Amino acid sequence: MSAQLLFGVRTATLRRFTTTTTTTTRSASAAPCNNISIPTASHTVVASTAADADAAGAGADAPSARSRSIGTGIVGLIPATPSLNVRGDWRQQPNRAYHHRDHYRHDRLAQHHGQPPSAALSSSSGRGVLAGSSTTVRGLATTSTTSNPTSSQSAIPTPAAALYARMADTLAKARQYQPSLASRAGALLSCGHNLTLTEKILLAHLVDPRQVAQRGKSYLQLRADRVALQDASAQTALLQFMLTKLKTSAVPTSVHCDHLIVATAQSGAAGDVQTALRSSGEVFDFLQASSAAFKLQFWAPGSGIIHQIVLENYATPGGLMIGCDSHTPNAGGLGMIAVGVGGADAVDVMSGMPWELKAPYVLGVKLKGKLQGWASPKDVILHLAGKLTVKGGTGFVLEYFGPGVDTLSCTGMATICNMGAEVGATTSIVPYTAAMRRYLIATNRQAEANAADSVAAAMLQPDENCHYDQVIEIDLSKLEPHINGPFTPDLSTPISEFAATAKANGWPTELKGALIGSCTNSSYEDMTKVRQLVQQATDRGLKLKTPLYITPGSSQIKDTCDRDGVLDPLVHAGGKILANACGPCIGQWKREDIKAGEKNSIITSFNRNFAGRNDGNTATHTFLASPELVAAMSFAGTLNFNPTADALTDANGSEFRFSSPQGVELPASGFSGAKPSDLSGMSISGDQIEINPKSSRLQRLAAFPAWDGRLMHDLAVLIKVKGKCTTDHISAAGPWLKYKGHLENISENTLIGATNAETGKINCVRNTQTGKDDTVPAVARAYKEAGVGWVVIGDENYGEGSAREHAAMQPRFLGCRAIICRSFARIHETNLKKQGLLPLTFVNPADYDKIAADDTVSIINAELGPGKPFSLTPTVKLAAVITHKDETSETIPLRHTLSESQVQWIHAGSALNFIAAEQIKQKAEGKSGAAASP
């Protein structure tokens, strides 16, 4: 009998206790504007013990996202009877006692006891990869049919040597074709045969090496080697992938549960993971079952942060990976082109379709000298962010070169590449070095190291005399530590000037929190530096003046540090070890030491510091620094302290000065390995996965309607945004992350953080149909229900920050037709196109000032004029007719960057619609799809 996996129920009978949920509604008398708090749903919990009651309460908070009634689902608590039924129910199989969270715990115990990694199931399709290999190496896809019934990985990884053979063949052809195209294509990537490393890797991954490749102009059709998904974005990515009806992913893909764990000072790491398993168990179950069905690798909650795990297991020098997170470029520290994207891009690659990327410009960062004293790799990117600003890297790959590169560790280079996202760069990359070889060997990838050695000069280094569009030189020997912030990652200040700068700006100097970790700085080397500084201080009797929180990047880092005693001094000093997860870095922090709106300062080793980013409090001043500075300043408790020059007073009243820290690059005894979950017992398929329509956490996606060719006339201006508008402003994170799998519910946070240019208010706009003010989502919903299309008018670098495709999906869902702004951040512009929205920019940025909130906008073909039907093409010139309240009008020119394939996305309604239509077309013609399985 065929059965289905059913996700999401309103009430659940729980192991040892029972919960009943109720819905919360927004009062009709509530203030219409600035109502951005998320009310807490009420729960009734019957517990058999006090411990059970505490555990239940810890996971009970569930925001209500709608002004109408929303069910709170299962509130993440563990069903005593399974809500999932599968053909041949794998929970009932002999010798397998399965409960959702028990399965995670079983896997973690297996990892802890060092059981060998499971072999991988191969992808039977093998599209887009080198055929005929049967060797197993971590990394990239192959067509080998060797399989092992004890695992559920997406495909047997290609041997690195086979990968490089394929790349060398494609690159040789590209080198041959590109010069011959020069006369009709204009400037090529490097105007000749001397290529940057970026160009080598991109050309070697072209689907067709004869494609014209022009920097800043061509849209490259690429064959990506791997996809990485984190749990927040994976929900939507997998819901979209399900619409393709494909059986498996065409390339190796991993799912990492790191975003949905809330950090608390009280529960500690283990307690926070358990709370997450209760509060988000429905989501984790869905991700785990989908991973089993589509043959993906699944990393359970507590296993670590996606980027650290990718670096430890999957990053391959010279490879090409996309990841649904803006800090995917972390893998550039291991010589990989790794690009942050939205879920629709992931679906392209998982479906076996070419992945499209606008050929980037290449900005060379020449490093010379060697870091001295307190200067760290983090300071390289903090300093560079100050030079480039948050949009200075847009359209560029940052390629590091020069003798200074060879002085850095692999994880140090990953830190630098990670934060390239903060300047808008497409990605960052470093040539292959001896440090990368050491890291590959230390993480049990000797075969990859050997293969990389054999092609290092030809494939993994830039050619001599290659051309960079711009070069910035940094002398590491002269670089001093920097602190960046507050409120933006590009406000860079050298430590020698920081105290005076803080005083001059009136920043709160008392430190209320010091946080170490995140995907940017949580390596073994980082932790050993922190340990040394903490040991120096405690040996002299100093006490922490500021709460210190530490987040290991992965269970591999945590277990290795535990084994080597690295974390012991931190705990003895009073530091709190948080779960191996993103936690406070992305706003998953249940902070209780300040009141809402209280002005305060914290210092972190994170990568991003927008207002409200870490704790939801827009008055918190977050400063970014190296782990070394964060650790030292936690003993001073003030921003006025410069650990490189100032002294503290020890327990005996004597002067104490920190010595500059010396870290350990790699553990002498190797890493304590960790592996993904073994899903071999889950014999299920994608068509068996059902979403309960009553769930508030998960919702099946309906295809967006295709563009019917109607004119875009008299569109309302939902909001004219003033100043910085990141994806956090467009689609808030924090408590809203729990709705990532439910588009309708999460759409209730659309643009609630954006500033209205007309009034200066946040989350308050005028409904031009009624003349009344309301929240942004409420007005958008009202327009949609009334059949009124609308646009957003944006400022500079609209959509910077996270690779959050919900920032595109939510406006599309609520009836948006176009976003018009002065400039876009790269990922967000692509995400808008993927979801069928028109991203348009002003030809004259000053035209932003000509549009008022009560205007209407009609988008026209500039050459045909108003009222004439038109089709989108890559070359069509567009304009906007702005009709003011007094019925006068004016026309302003607009610019778009749509390629031929992107035009097809818009016409189809979304990129996903286009993929699905292509699959149907191929089946009708008797052909298998690009990634279709037999």
C-alpha cells in the first residue's frame, strides 16, 4: 500500500507530556503602523516532571505571523506516534527503532565513536560530469554506478584527478576559441591567453567552451560541481525542487541544519539543540526525509555551520560550487569558486540545467609581507571593506595574489574570502598554496591534495602577466588590527584610532557582550589564539568584565578542541560555549540582559552588523573584529581599551599587558572527524512527501503566474525606500526564520524594516486606495486582493546582505511587478529575476527624487511609447511614466540587465516555471530531462 510522509499537524501527543496550541490574532484596534513585534502564541503544557516542563517551555515561543488566524503547527515537540507514513515504513524495519530526534542522536553517537563514513549512492543520471570513473574522493559528481546501500548521498564524488582532466580539456578548448572570437566579441576575459585564476576556473566550467566570455557583459552558462543548502533556505529550495518532479539531484548536494538553533545563556549548547529539535522538528524531519528521497547528504542540528563543514569536507581547489547563503565564498580559502545564490539557482543546478552567471570583472588584491603582532587575517578584509565599501565589489571577483598569500593559513584565507560578501563581491578566491595542501591532508583528503599538486601551476594559479581590472595592494607587515562598525561592515577604524573615534561619535563604550565564532572565525587556529589570551589573563587573576560567548564552527572543531583542552580555560573563565550553529550571528540569540531599544555596544568576530542583526535591538551597536581582539577586550569591558598598547590591572594590583597571541594552525593529533547522517534506512521517494495544509511552518509552493503580456499600467508605489535596505530589511530573520518554509506566513514581514522616504517611519505606508496608513505587508496584501499591481522604489545597493531569496519571493507573492532603484546588490537582483520580477535601475540616479509615494508608475517600451504592447528582450529600452497626484506626468528612462534566458524566466513567470516547462517539453518529445533519472 502506498503511503505518504505527512509534515505538520496542529496538535500532537508528545512523549511524556502533551501540548495543545492556540492561534493568535492581531487586534483590530491595534495601531496600524510600526506594529512589527511578533506576538507569542500561547501553549498549554502538561508535564510529568519539572524537567519536562522546563524543556517544553524552552521551545514554546512561536510567533504569529498573520493578522488573521495562523496555526502554530506542532510547536516542534516530538510526536509519540509518527506523523509520517511511508511505503514499506522504514521506521518499522527490523533492527531499526526510529524516532525523529532519536535518529539524529544515533547519528551523532556514531560520529563521536569514530565509525567510518558511509559510502555514497551514485546518481544514475550522471548529467554534466565526466563519465566512466569509479574512484571515490570527496568533492564533485561522477557517473560511476557503484553504490552502497548504507548511504544516501547525492552522487559518488569525482576523483579530483578526473575533475582536473575534464577542466583541462574544457579550458584548452576555451583558450583556443576565445581569441578567435575577439574580432566580433570585443575584449575577452583577459584579452588573450594570460588568465587570472578566476578566469581559468570559470572557463574550465563552461558548458560550451566556444561561448563568448566578456567581462561584465556575457552571461556564462556554467556546469557547477556541487550545491550546499542551509536549513532556512533549503526549505524553499527543496519545495521548489519538488515541483520539477525529478527523482534525484544531478550533482552532489548537502543540507546543513545550522540556522534554526536559538542561542541562550541559560540552556547551553546541548539544551539549545534540544530546544531546536522540539521547536523546529517538523522542519528538520522534512529536510531529512527530502535528503533521503533526493539522495542528498544531511547534516543534523548541532553538526556545525554550513561553511565550516563545506571547508572541512567538500571544498576542492579549482572546483565550482553554489550555495544558498551569501557567505558561501568561504570555500575560496581552499581555492574554490564558491558563489552565494538563491534557492532557484540551486534548483537549476540540481536539475542538471546550466547555471548562469554574468562574467565578472576581476579585482586583484596583492598581498605582500607577513602579518605581525596582533594583526590577523580578519584585519585584511576589515581593512579592505573600508576601502571598497559595501558595494565596491559588486560585479567583481576578489582574487588574492602575491607573496603574502603564502604566509596565511587555509582557514585564515577562508576568513578573508568569507567576508568578501560584505563588499558585494561575486566571490573571493586564493591560489593554491602549501597551507591548502596541509589542510586537505589534515582533513583526510590526501588524494585531493596529490591531485591538486599535479595541476597547481597550470590550473590553480593565475598566469603571469594576467590582467586585473583593478589592483589593490596591502602590505601585511604594516597592517594593524581594525574594528568595523557600528551598523555597517565597511566603517573601518584601526585599533590605534578606535577609542578616540568611539568617543567622538558618542558610541556607548561599555561592552555588554563579546562573541567569538560564526562561519567567519571559528577555526581551530582561531580557538587556540583565544585560548592563549584567556590563559594569559586568568593566570594573572583577571576576571571577565563582559559576558563571553563562544561558537565552535562545527562538531569537528568542537570535538577536537575538547580533546585538546582548548576550550577549558574559556569555560573556567566564565565563557559560555554555544551550539555549533549560526546563533547570534544571524539573530538567533535569546538575549535577556538589555531592554528593547536600550543603547548598548557588543563586539563580535562575526561578519555582519546591520542594525538589529544580532539581537533584534536596533539600538545595539555591533562592532566587528578578530577573535583575538574580542577575547582581550572582554577582560577590559570597554571599547576604550587597546590590547596592543594598553595595560590592565591584575589581581595583585600590578600592571598587566597581553602578549600578542600565537595560534596553532592545525591540531597535532589531527581532527576528530564528523560525518553526515546515515539515511540508508529511509527508502522513500519525493512523491511520497506530503505537506499538511494546516502546518504554519511548511507550505507547498504554487507556481507564480506567467506574464500574460498585459501592459504594466498604473502600478501603485507600495513604498519609496530611503537609504540602506538590506535583505534583512526586506525579509527579517530572527524569529521569522521559522516561517522560511511557509511563503504565505513569512510574507507578513515583507519590508517591515525599510524606512519610508516620505515620512521617515518604518513599516508604515499609505494605502492610496483607502487613504489610510497601515503596515507595509497589510497594504501590499490589500493591493493584491484589489488586483492592483505595485512597485518598490529603492535607493543605492538595494538588497545587499544575505542571499535571502525570500526577499524576492515575498514581494512577488504579494503582487509586486517591479523593483526600481538606483542600484542593486548582485545576488538580490538575480533572485528577483528568478522569481519573475523586473529589477530596473534609473539611468539617471537623480530620477529617484522625481517619484512620490502617491504616484502611479507605468512601465513602457521607451521607443514605442505609452499604451503600446511590447515584449521583453535583452536589448529593449524601457522607461517609466510617472503620473503624479495632480495628474501631471513625466517619463524617466530605465535600465535592465536581462539576458536571453532571463527574459524567458520573466515570460514564464519564474525560472522554475521555465525549467518545468522544459521538462514537459522534453518528455513530450520522448527525451529525458537534463537531470531526469530512469
